[in-house]
Amino acid sequence: MESDVLVMSMHACNIANRVPGMELVAICDGNTARAKEVAEELNVEAVYADPAQMCADPNVEAVAIFTNTASHVDMIKIAMEAGKHVFCEKPLAENVEKCLKAEEIIKAHPNQVFMLGFMRRFDKSYRIGATPSSSLVEVLSEHGVCHECYQDFVSRWHDAYITEMEVFCDYVAKGEAAEPNVYDGTKATRVAYACKESFLKNELLTLD
Ligand SMILES: NC(=O)c1ccc[n+]([C@@H]2O[C@H](COP(=O)([O-])OP(=O)(O)OC[C@H]3O[C@@H](n4cnc5c(N)ncnc54)[C@H](O)[C@@H]3O)[C@@H](O)[C@H]2O)c1
């Protein structure tokens, strides 16, 4: 399965079935065949190819964005200007300039919730390792010590993706400023580019 299908259908499935307080009322994707397939599976009637049209749907209160990274800021603009609360998958954008544009858009809509996805923050069993264990069980046999591993990032962070969506739902219900926010997205992008520069120059860099 391609990653976009996986990411889109995983989030859609979580919103439709696993997040109390959320109802999936519409799906939008430029690839309408794919959107229809997911919508049919999840019993969602409204399917759109154009994000602006979906955002004009009065049944839609909040929008979750999982389109390709380069389109995130355009999607944020469409959704925020249509008066929707917005959840956007990380990364915020592919460069700092676009992140700053996103900051301006979000600042102009102070009464709407914006939350940036970062599922690791909501991982109750945060673990770092080359081979992430799916449980704490280790088996010692004639093959040595074995432990079961997650096969992909969707199963690795299954619970965390649901928790972050629950948290977003809670922010919308309470009308509170969400975290991670757009500024976290800009900072993360600055850090990522500084890491790259540091690696290329082979020297330590200081960030303001
Ligand atoms: N949380 C994480 O660790 C993590 C990791 C990888 C990717 N992501 C995010 O997951 C999401 C999916 O990533 P991907 O690389 O699989 O995306 P992708 O490039 O494959 O695109 C996802 C979908 O967006 C649709 N789309 C793009 N532009 C559109 C438009 N203008 N109108 C309507 N539909 C449009 C495409 O048809 C496609 O089905 C992205 O938001 C990405 O930033 C998050």
C-alpha cells in the first residue's frame, strides 16, 4: 500500500471510528477514486476533489490536512479563510518562508484552533531504538534473544495518532489554543535546516 493511502485512510478511519466526539462528515482528495473508496468503506456521504468546495460545506466544522507537505500552507489558508478549525500533519511546510506564511494566516484567525500534528508527543510508551519493540516480551530460544518489532510507522504510532486527534478535538471543544502550534512548526523547520547546514559544514551552529 502506498504511504499516502495509508496515511489518509488511517487518519480517516481514526476520525470516523476511534475518536470520541469526532464525526467524519466529508473526505477530499484530488484522486477522487481513492477518496470514494475510503468514503465508501467508512460510510461517509460527502466526497470532494476540490478542498475549497469541501471547506464551503457547512457540515464541516474542522479540517484535518494530510495532503503532500508542499501543499500544506495552501490548504491551511483555504480552511482557515473558510472559518474552519484546522489540524495539519507535520511537517508544517518544506521551507521556513512558507512556515512564516502559515504563521500570518493563523494569526489572522485567532478564534479558530490550529494544531500541528506531531504524534510522537502523544506516544505514551516513547521509545527510541533502531528496531522499535512492539511489546516488552523477549524470547530466549536456540536462535538467541528475539523480540517482536513493529513493521511500519503507522502501526508503531497507532495509539499516538488517535491520542493526538483526541487532543485536537478537546482543544476545539474548549476553544483553547492548541499545541503543537504553528510556531513549533517553524522552529522545527529552522532546526532541521540548521542540522543540515551543520552536517555539510562539519561545524557546530548556534540558533537564536
Ligand atoms: N507524522 C509523520 O511522521 C509523517 C510522515 C510522513 C508524512 N507525513 C504527512 O502525511 C501526509 C501524507 O504524506 P504523503 O507523502 O503520503 O502525501 P502524498 O504526496 O502522497 O499526497 C497525499 C494525498 O494528497 C492529495 N492531494 C495533494 N494535493 C491535493 C490538492 N490540491 N487537492 C486535493 N488533494 C490533493 C493527493 O491526491 C494524495 O492522495 C502529509 O501531510 C505528510 O506531510 C507525516
